[in-house]
Amino acid sequence: MSFLPGEPLILYDSRGRSHYIPALEHNRTTNINGLRIPHDLLIREGREGASVPIEKGEEYTIFRPTIRETLTHLKRRTQVIYPKDQGMVLMWGDIRPGLRVLESGIGSGAMTVSLLRMTAPGGHVTSVEKREEHAVVAMDNLNKLVPELLPSHRLLIGDIAQDNLPSLLGPEPFDRILLDLPEPWAAIRTLPEILRPGGILATWVPTPLQVHTLSLALKDSGIFHLVQTVETIVRDWEFGPTSVRPAHRIIGHTGYLTIARLGEHGHPYIPWEPPF
């Protein structure tokens, strides 16, 4: 299947190294390891899953990038929630079509892309971001990656912990809230006004001290229950003619996901226990 101008693609060399092109353009070239690859050549002769010979004898195999590959190469000003961790957020947070989701902050928009894809059709995602320069990058990424889902997205510049946030968000509560903030515990007091009873709060922080402070704040809040913290570590395996072994490099710690459920005020804290 051929490629059209404006489409993204990803090239793999014979060693398995990837090279991402966000959009094909006429009369433009991409420099890969000193080789100038004309986009017109890729548009004219490129076929998905096939190799295109380039000068000096090197060949690159072309594919349409998956969402995981796209987010890995996303333009960003901040650290993103990586695909391996996004899978946990979407499953542990029970993100599904039709839900109203609030996230703070938007960062570079990587998580927003997945939230929009998972809540469609019928859902809506609202992003609250304190830093306008981050919001500009994020909205540029959303316009490129999921333009068809932008009617289901709203961006607010502000702080989720500010006192007037509930009035800015409107009267309808959210089903899920995702906090990707340095101090998510500062927002706990405003959440009961914007998260529906039984709704799920998901938070993403990189360090154990943050998790400790957050977990204590959630348990002491009198409204959040079933607090659970997990992290995801991915290890590839390598298969040779006579051996099978784990890869030397792994995608290790990137952050901690903490999940909690909103209940009625005044009930004793209900702890989370593994169901096995």
C-alpha cells in the first residue's frame, strides 16, 4: 500500500534501528546517518512492509507507525508517560468509550492522544495545564495525530488545585481524573467537587517519596479508598540459533501509578488487597 503526502512513516534499517518521519512532503529530504532520503522517492516507490534501496547500498523497510512508535518519537518539552505505562493507566483506570476524563497537566499531549482514542466514541477529555508553552506543543501534537478527535477535547490554562476550578469546569462531574503533577496531593481537596462518586483517580509520579506523601494524603482524606500503587518494567527477550536469553537492556523504572476510588465522606478507609 503506497504512501501519500502528509502521512507519517517509520523506516527500519537492517539492524532494527528505527527512523521516524512525522509527515511526507514533496521536494523534501530526511537525513539518516548521513544519507539524504528524498520524500518523493518514498511517496513514489514506497510500499508498506517493502524495502526501498537507498544510495550506498543501504536498504530501509517502511511501515506505517503504530501509536506506540509514534508516541515514542513525539516532539516534547517535558517527560511523557511512555507507552508501557500508558497501558497501565488505561487498564487500571478503566478508560473506555463514553467516559468524561480530566487530566492535569497535558505535558506534550502523549497521554491525551491515548485518552481521546480510548474514550471515543461519545467521550470527552478535558486537559488542565499551568504552563502555556507546554500547552502549545501539546496542541500541535494533537492536531497532527488525532485531528478528528479534537471536538472531544477541551484545554484550560490553569491549576487544578485553584479554588475556582470547579466553576470553570462546569457542573457535570468527571468519571476519571488523571494527575501527572509534581505534587498531586495538593489537588485532593478540590477533587470531590469534580469527580463523581465511585469515580477513579489515577496519579503518575516518578519517585517513592512522592508516592508516600500521596498515599498518606489519600488514605487520610476520608473520601478515597482502595489506594494501590504499581510500576511497570518491560524486559525484551532475544532469540538466537542456539540460545534464548533476556536482553541486556530493559525499559525499567519510569514512574509509579497510584489508583484510588472516590467514596462517601466519613466512612473508614477501605484498603486494597490483592485478589490472590
